[in-house]
Amino acid sequence: MTINELIKQLPLTIISEGDLSREISKVFCCDLLSVAMGKAPADCAWVTVMGNVNTLAVASLTDAACVTLAEGTVLDEVVVEQAKTQGITVLATTEPVFDMALQIHQKLTAE
């Protein structure tokens, strides 16, 4: 499933648009950046409440397909601009982390 297909099916808002045709392989949730850095699989949809510049660094390092900020988490404008510059897709939802991760998982495994 591509990021664009996921956006069309779930309550997600685009904060920073990277390559929306990128395939998502699995979902990953973690709010501890050091753990995410070592365990987030490439091409994952990473669901987190960590909305800061370090999140972008970890997303880039792990080659996450996208970052989904849950529970109404927002990025400040400087971080949004950096995400756009780096081509990192950042999505947002008001859904809790677990609920959004479960919804993504269900969409990915329904194919």
C-alpha cells in the first residue's frame, strides 16, 4: 500500500508531503527515539507523539516511509519546513497512537 492510498482511507492530514507513491511495508510505533533509531524498519509508517526535529533525523536515518504524528501532536513551522526540504512525509491525526497503528496495520494486511 502506498502512502497516498493510506491517506485516502484513514483520518490523516498531510503536514509535509514527500513521495506519496512510496510503498509502506509495515507499521511501527515508538516514542523513544533511541529505540526507534535501532528498530524502526525501512519503509515503515512510524506512528509517534514525538514531534520535533530529532524525529525527522530518526525517520531519515531509518528510511521510514512516513511519520504519523498521533494524538494531535503538532510540529513547529521550522520543523515542518525542514521536513519539506528533506522530502519526509509527515502526517497527523488526532487518533491515539495504538488506534492509528492498528488501523494502519489492518489496511496493510487487508491487501
